[in-house]
Amino acid sequence: MNILILGGTGFLGKWCAKVLASNNCIYVVGKGKMFQSYNVTSYESGINNLDFLFHLSIEKKIDVVMHFVSILLPSSNADNFIF
């Protein structure tokens, strides 16, 4: 199965990628430290780059998208949220 993980460099996304990589093709889009191991292909981009995400999903024949992106930090609140 081809799985696209958005926010894959965060805690949950990285854990899911690691667990799912043994039996699936994992593609991670995120910012920050990218994967150096496992069976994961990483791309540094934001989720606002819709053209990139669209072409990636078509090119890699993505079956599942997992969304772990958050623009809020643990120390922030709804007042810090940018629309």
C-alpha cells in the first residue's frame, strides 16, 4: 500500500511511518529533520503546496493519506492560530 503521511516529521507522524514502513511504501511530507533510515521517502514541503501534493499523490499512486500537521505548538492556544 502507498501511504502519504503529512506532518511525518513530528512525534506521531514519525512513529506511524516507522511502524508502517515494514509492509508499505511510505512517503512523508514535513518540515524539519527528515528521515535518514527505515524504508521511507521524505519530501520537505508544506501542506499549502497543493500542486506538489496533488502531483505526488498521482505519481506515487497514493492509497491512504494520514494527516498529522499542526501549526499550534503545545505552549500555544486558539489565539495563536493563524487562518
